[in-house]
Amino acid sequence: MFGLTEAQKAGFAVSEKVLNDGVRFLKQRLKAPLSVTATWERNRQVYMLFALANAGAPDSGMNSLYYDKRLLLDTYARALLLKTLALADPSDLRLPTLQSDLNTAVVMSATGAQWHEVQGVDYWNMNTDLRTTAMAISALAQTDPQNPILPNAVRWLMSARAAHGGWQTTQETAWSLLALTDWMKVTGELQGNYSYTVTVNGQELSNGQVNADNLRDPQRLTVAIADLIKEQANQVVFERGEGTGNLYYTAHLTVYQPVPDIQALSKGMTVSRKYELQSPNCGGSEQDACPPISSAQVGDIINVTVSLIAPADLHYLVLEDPFPSGAEPIDTSLLTTSILAEGPELGRTGYYRGWGWWWFSNTDLRDEKLVLSASYLPAGTYEYTYQLRAGLPGQYNVIPTTAYEFYVPEVFARGQGMLFEIK
């Protein structure tokens, strides 16, 4: 019904008899929220109500019943209910309450916004958290286009695309395209026509004119730390002229500190690293954990555990763990490696939804660091273990472990810097 109605609105010929039969079929299968026991069934009922309203045949009685029991619905169903009520009456006084529900449920990062289903994935209705995000964007774009969450949610949705340009599932792709189309309608994205100027501390850094031909071309501007004002605030100003379209921008400050002074930081995820000496007396399944170390002897084998906590699903994740300069990674894939060495391993600790090495599409033991990458990593707690061999005496500054989303680097984490001694 939804697909045929959209096709008719787009000018395609659709049989009125088929549409009328569809309306009759759906209305005969509507059930009150308390007459069904499972959340997925209530979610599907709301989808049916949305399809009816979109076809010009809203059921106001059922809409009211599901509004009263909206706390029994998943977030994506509340977004559909918001769209349903708005289709029936754009001035409905219940719309702000549903908008507030979506605003409260959003998960914010530095420049991204997304929605997650706290009750888990609704597999019965082919839903995912990304599909929920797309539906929330669509609902807010249609009913609250000035909502400040929307630009960051659109940015997140665009960054979550798969390598082929779409999204992971056909449901995600379809609803993402619908959501982005709703967003473009209210912003005039594709008809961008405005001027812009960027200044830093009163000095012009760049200016230009945006139009339909160049709006997809990003501009990258860089200012050296030495050219900024020290010990007081620096002013970065983005000015946009009159006209249609949106100006998207983000600013990053990169500063290099003495390694031992670097403290852990969490911006959407958490990473940490632990060094332990390989020992037959600890670390086994029925033994106490080995104590963490900050020094070793030449020739010692060091067990390294890198932990990653992802409270939300991550897209295009990169994790890097630098080695102490006086140590070398043990690559068990080489024939020259001792058979006593233990190979790298990824495992799960605790339980969210993520589990298993297969989420990481590439693991790379380089000369200077470990690099893990994953195009998609479900929310979860992960541990990656590998081994180093202490080889050269000295005191070494060990750069912290870092992890970040490649296309949204504001979602990142780093561990703590440390001084490691090899004797």
C-alpha cells in the first residue's frame, strides 16, 4: 500500500480498485494495542496505520489508541506514528509530544546523531538501528524541519553508507533515500546558491560561491598551530550569504603533547591497553590475571590486550595500537616464528550484541603498530590480544591506543600515554 501510494503520487498509473482493496484489507486486520502481546506486532500495526494515512484513509480511533500506548512501541514505530498523525492533521496537538520522544531518545556525538532501539532489533519487521534513524529523520523533517538534531543526523546517515554507495540492507537503503529526500525538500539542498566566508581571528581564510555545480566539492582549510593565539580563545567564524541550501562545516584541533602526559579520552567509544608478561603462573582459565607491567627484560614475551567498548554501533572503524620502539610484534603467520608463540585473537567480554573476529575486515601487524579496521562493528565490548618481544634496552614513550570512525573522526577514543622500560 505504501509503495503503490507513493508511485501514484509520483504520477504513475495505479488501479484505484487495487488501492481500495488494500485499504479494506488493512482495516480488517487492525487490532488495539492491548489485544496484541508482542512489541513487534504493535510496531507492525502502526506501520499499517501509517500506510492507511498515507493513502488518505486514516483511522483516527486506532491512531489515538496507539498514541496513548506509545511507550509500548519501539522508537521507529513512534516515528511512524508521528508521520501518521501529521498526515491526518498537520496541526494535531499531539505532534510535539512525539517529537519530544524522538529528541529524548537520540544518541548524540560530536557532529553526529543517531537512534538506537533499547529493546533490541525488531527482526520480525526487518528493522535495524540505521533504519530507525532514517525513519526518525523523515518524521522530524516533515513535522519539525528546524530541529537542530536533523543536520547531525543526516551527516551520520550519510557516513554510514556501505562501500557500494547504498546501505547495508534494502530496507535501510529505501528508508534512507526517503529520509534524505524529505530533508532535501525542506532545505533546498540540490539548489544550493549562496556565498560563504571563513575567517580566523579576524583574518580571512577563504571565501567562495556555492551553486548546483560545485555543492558536492568539499573545501579543506588548514591553519598551523603556530599561527594561532596562545593562552586565549581563537575565533573561527563561518559566514553564509543569502540563498538556498545548507552550509555544512566542521572544525578539528590537533595538538601533539608529551606522551606520558596524555590522558584517556572517550568521545563515543572507549579504548584501553594492558601489558602483561607471558607466564605459566597466571592468566590461565583457572588462574588469576597477570599483573600489568610497565617494564620488561630483553627477550621477554609481552602479552598485549587492547579493549574496545562501543556503546553504539560503529561504521568504518579504525583502531591503532603503537608498539614501544624497542619491541617487535610476534607474527605467527611467519614460518620463522617460534611455535610456542601465541597468535593474535579477538574475543568478546561482557555482552552487548557484538561478538566475533569476523566484524574486523582487516587486521595488520605493522613494524610500528597494530591496525584493525571494520566497516561495521555492532555495539559491544571487544578484546584483541597479541604478543610483543622485548628486544632493545631503553626507555620508550608509548603513544596511546586510538580508535575512530574514518568518515566521522569526531567519534573517537584514545587510551593513556605511558613510559615503558626495557632492561
